[in-house]
Amino acid sequence: MDVVKLQKQLVDYRASLYHEAFLDEQFTQLQELQDENNPDFVVEVVSLFFEDSERLLNELAKALEQQSIDFKRVDAHVHQLKGSSSSIGAQRVQKVCITFRNYCEEQNVEGCLKCLQQVKHEYSLVKTKLETMFKILAAGGSIPM
Amino acid sequence: MVESGFSSPRHDAFPAGLRVLVVDDDPTWLKILEKMLKKCSYEVTTCGLARDALNLLRERKDGYDIVISDVNMPDMDGFKLLEHVGLEMDLPVIMMSVDGETSRVMKGVQHGACDYLLKPIRMKELRNIWQHVFRKKIHEVRDIESLEGNEGLQMTRSGSDLVDDGHLLSGEDMNSARKRKDAENKHDDRDLSDPSSTKKARVVWTVDLHQKFVKAVNQIGFDKVGPKKILDLMNVPWLTRENVASHLQKYRLYLSRLQKDSDVKNSFVGMKHSDPPSKDSTDCFGIHSSMSVIQDDVSNGTYNFSVNNSLVQNVDLNHEGDKKGITSAPVAEPKGALSIDIPDPHKAQSSQISFDHSLGSVDSGLKFALFNSTNQTRYSWSEIPEIQFKQECEPLQLENGFSQLPLPGSQHQVQTEYLQPAVSISSGPSITEKEVSSRPLYDEYRSNHVKHLSPTEAVDLFPVPSRNQTLNNQVFNPISATTSSMKNQGISLNDLEFAQRNLNGGVGVPIASLSEDLQFCWLQGECYAMNIGLQDFECIEYNDPAPIAEIPFLLYDAPRFDHEHLFDPTEYAAIDQGLFA
């Protein structure tokens, strides 16, 4: 695939991500931060996000499996996930986290479990999207700003 | 100049080269922030744990200009870290969080944060963080300048050279700050641009001097105090009215801050300024002012615990006998000017000091009202009662007019807290012993979540006279219970220090008999005194930074709390410099 096409594909793809609220302005900021000193900045940051989020999701699953759920702990994890997702602009994940926290406050087990599913889902969606984008990037070179 | 060797600020290119320490448990954010700050041409150090951050800060006292920290961290609450930093290092701290709830933001501000950013954070928000550093510097400069006023050479005596070096801002920074300030400098005769010029002598409020000051204030009566009267009484030839006025102002602020802290914490401390008992600012040593500061938080109302040194002494902690047992033996003005009578430390009771009385009892002016706290039991200093500063060390405003020692209900908390410190501070000897023991107290203290530095801790910290006190950070840590505002801590420390000083230095030996109340008052109000207590240190500090290292960290910091208000900035600077040299 020639570069121009790839680039176009990339641009379009990225645009769609924004459009569908998978990503927001924060992601743009990240891209702007990337420079010759850190040519892989965005990829690195996103990778960190993936790692951290997966860890948090595991913790959340564990915490919610307990006999007697420690909602404070669950809330703390969700809060962390919320912060993390805000770092790369993963809007949809962030939104679910807000709802999730409300359920934690109410100590609503069902609500929490539901949210956990949702957040896992959203996370995997944004992860796939980002990975796809990176592939295009890798194939086509740097992301045109 | 005191500058940590590891990295000195690039003053000339300010704000470029600003040394920022970022603390966040989220690795993604840490990386992003690092990159953003680097783009602003700042020098960035990142940290994933609050403890590590504190260690870094302590290792290089002068190594950072500003700290940015997340609120939610696994090992330590961001607010606690904030307090510590403010207390120990007096650096501007910016809080961040993805949670922008008003209550959280309010908490941040209460604890001393100079700003609160919401995540996601944008570059433009980070670009301007240097303003906080700058602002602090010019405030310090202003304080110093106001002190120097027309003193001219006289100021030099206290080692202005040292002070110069020890500018609050690291030397060069100070220069730049000064230079900027020069433009507005009203003291034409002052040669600000040349830090090493002796003209800039600043009055260094040594322990001795401060004691004289406090003594004078007490003599005059907190209600009637005024710079001229104080000056006359102090009988220090080279001191000018301006010096005293500025110092008085700081003192008041200090006291009020104490109150506020305790108020905030305990809510019962009615330190609110809004209602200064008798308080017209002149009366209470600044308590009023400080009170008002704190007041908002404190629901209590008047705790106004302005702890005037003088008050302390006079405070009769006993007043109320009901108060908790504080043997408030009216703290006779013992010891030196600092009337910080640190009530017999052993007397935990003292802690109860008059705070119970809180208001009424303190006639001496120490309106300890603060202390009423229920803590009384705590007071046993000997074991370093958990002084829970809970009350946040509201400044014990020992105003004369205190009759209102507000502490009543809420106060207890404060009191206890205060007392504690007092207790610990009790006399030097006890203190030293306590040092060891106080530690445990500290823990207790902490558990009590005393906002203030648990006196015991403070005590330990202070054993001022002995340099070997390694108050070091460790001691501080326990104090973490303290309020977010450093003030509290500062105060406690000060108090303790003061107490110690008094005790040790024979300042007049605190009231040992006084009952804890005094001590308490002493502690509280005496943050200020503490500085004075630094007397020993001062000399040392200025001249010989080495010993300073030994000097308990607290001591140093203690003054810091109020530093700006109560203490002569120059002092701090000097101290700062000295200590951190």
C-alpha cells in the first residue's frame, strides 16, 4: 500500500476514533508531545496505559468476586482506571468509570458487576482500535498531524 | 548560598530550568507529565510513590522548586504528602486529580496546595506553574524587605551574610526575584540587587530576640500590644519599630494559623478569626489574623487560640480547672522572653491546659481555648500523649482577651493536641528523654490524627539544644497526622521546639509547674517561639551549616510554618539556608 494511501487511511481511521468518542482531545495532546526526542512517545504512553488498565481490571474482577466486597477498594481501583483512561483520552472508558463509581458509592453489587463488564468491553474496543492505528502507523510512517 | 549540589535552579532563564518533582502512582500520567514539563523547559524528576518523593525532597532540600502531586496514591494520601512538603520544605505544591469535586479541591487548598489541577491536564496549565514559585519568592522577599526596612546595617548583625546566602530562595533565585522586586521596592536604600550587601541586613529573629518580643507583648498585654510599646519594652537598640511591627504581624498570623488549623481539624476550634475574642488583631498576637484564616474551616468558632507567648505564660491554663486537668498553672512567664511556658511536659495534663478553659480561663492571654480539648488525658507527656493535634493545632491564641477560649467542645480536640506537644516539649530534659519515647507518641499521635505535629514528635524533634537531635524526617513522618496545613505542624513543632528551647535553654523554664496548659499554649502559640528556640541553631545555622544537619528537621521547619507570617522571612531564609546548606 503506498504511503499516501496509508496516510489517508490513518487519518480517516483516527478521525473515526474521535468521532465515535473512543478518543478525545487528550489524545491529540499526546500526539503533539511527540517529537524527535521521543519519536515513539504515543506508542509508549499507550502501552503503559494498556498495562496499567489490564492490571486494574484484574484487580477489579478479584475485588468483586469476594464474598464481602470491599467497595472502597473497588472504588479506588475504578478511580485509578478513570485517571488512567483520561491520560490518553479514552473517553468511553472514562465515562463508564463514572457510572461505576456511583454504583460503588451505593454499594450496588449488581451495578458494579455490570459496569465491570462494560468497562472491560470498552477497554478492549479502544485497545483494538489503537492497535490497529499503530499498525497503520507502523506501515505508513509517522502520523500526520 | 545554599543550594543542593545536585541541581541548582537556572535563575537567569527563569522560568526555564524550574526544578519540578512530579509524584503520581499512575505510570501513564507520570510519563505524560514528564514529557509536558520537559517541553516547558523545566527540569523534571518523576516519582511513583509518595514516600520516594519525600525521600528525594529530604535528600536535597534545595533541590526542587515545586512539587506536583496526585491526590490519590496507594502508599500515602496526597494531602498528607502535601502537608509534609509544606511543613518540611516549604515548597509550593500543586495537587492533581481526575476527581474535580469541590470538596476535594477545597481540601487541597486547605491543606496548603497552591493550585489544584484536574486531569486530563493540558500543557498550557503546566506552562504557568512557575508563577507559584515566583509568588512565594516575592512574598519572602517582601517580608524580608519589610523587616529590613530602614534598619540598614543594624540588621547585619545577625549574620545577614548568612541570611543573604540563605535566602529563602536559593540565592540566585532570590536574586531574580529580588531584581524583579526591586522595581517595586519601596526601600530605596536597600540594596536588593546585591544579596551580599550588608545593607540588606535583615533582622534575624533569634530565639532570644523573639523571647524578648513575646515577653514584651505579654507584659503589655495582648490587648494593648503595639509595635512601639513592644519596642520600648524590648529595649533592643538596633531594632526598629518596623521590625517589630512586621514581626508582630507575623506572630499574629502564626497564631491565627494555629488556631485555624486546629479549627479546621477539630472544627471546634473556634479559631475563626471572625470572632476573635477580644481579638482585635492587636490583642491576640496575630491570633486573630490567623484565626480568620483558619476560620473558615473551623466550624468552631473561636478558638482563637492565639497563643501568645506571653499568653502562654500567663495563661492560666488552669483556668478552668474544668478543663481538663490541665494544671494550668499560670504559666508564669518563665523563662525567657518566650513565654512559652511549656508546661511541664510530663504533664500531659498540661495539654489540657487551659485549652479547656479555652476561653475563659486563659487570662493570661493565652487563650488557649484551644485546648480544652478533651485531650487532657493525653497530656502526659512523659509518654507523650497523643497529642493529637487534632485540633490542628489551632493556634493557641492566648490572647488576653481570650476569655473565650473557644475550645469548648471542639476544642478538645485541639487541646489535646496541643497539649500534647506541650507535653512533650516539656522541658528539655524531659524532652530529650522523650525523644525516644515521643516517637511512639507520634505514632499515636498520628493515629489520633492529630494534625499537628504531635507534640511529642515535636518534642523529639526539638530537643533543640542538642543538635544531635535528629529530628530528621523520621520524626516528621509521624507527624503526618498533622493537618494539611503546615501550620499546624509548624506550630506544633514550634511549640515543641520552643518548649524545648525553653526547657533546655533555660529559657525560663517553662512553666513546668504550669501545667500543661502553658506548655500547651506554649507550644501552640509558640511556633514562633520555636524559631526562637532555634537560637542555638540559628547561630549554628548561619555559621555552620554542618550542625544544622543535625538539627532536627523539625526545628527548622517549624518555623517554617508560619514562617511567612510569624517569622521574619529573613530568618527563615537564613535558617533555611543554614539548615539546608
